[in-house]
Amino acid sequence: MRLPGVLLRFCSVGALATLIHYIAGAAGLIAGLPPLMANLLGFTCAFAAGFIGHHRYTFRQGALPVRRPLFRYATVSLGGFAAGQVLLSVLSAVPDLPALAAFLPALAFSAAVNFTLGRLWVFT
């Protein structure tokens, strides 16, 4: 697969999953959840959309069995989520930085990790 096409598809699916993550996380914050719990809510909502989109569209493996890439995707996603939680925790401690603004760098970091490992390991 050529990198530009895969990257474009990854960004499309990733943008949708990130939007789902952000909306659910923001709803959690508005409902009074602490930032780390709101981020967990967003991650949980976005996980299925991201896997289905990347498996069937980004890396075009819809005809292949799901078990192995799902396990790998879960591993990578949980690792990226954990790293994003650490980054979010650090950013949440910055005085006068709104919690919604702290979400963005954590999401961007996770997206970069997910693309790299998705292309090189998860969907191979």
C-alpha cells in the first residue's frame, strides 16, 4: 500500500474516531467527570469506530480474520491511551490551562503512535 493513500485514509478514520473521543470526553467534563475519567469515556466510545474503520478501510483487511488485528489494535490503543493519560495528567496540572485544551496534545500523540504501529504491526 502506498503511504499517501494509507495516510489519507488513516487521517479520515482517525478524525472521526478523534471527534467521537473528543465529544464524549467533553460531554464527560461538562457532566462533571474529572479529566482522566472523561478521557476514558472518550477512548471507550472511539475504540470500536477506530478499529472497524482502520481494519476495513484504512488498511483494507476487511476480508481477513479479525481476532489477531483486534488483539494487536487493543494492545496498541491501550498503550497509546496510557501514554496519553500520562500526558493529560501532566497538562492538567498546568495552571490556567483549560481541561478541553489539554485533551488535544494527548489525542495527537496517541494518533501518531497508533498510525505508526498500525502500519508496521497491527494490520500486517
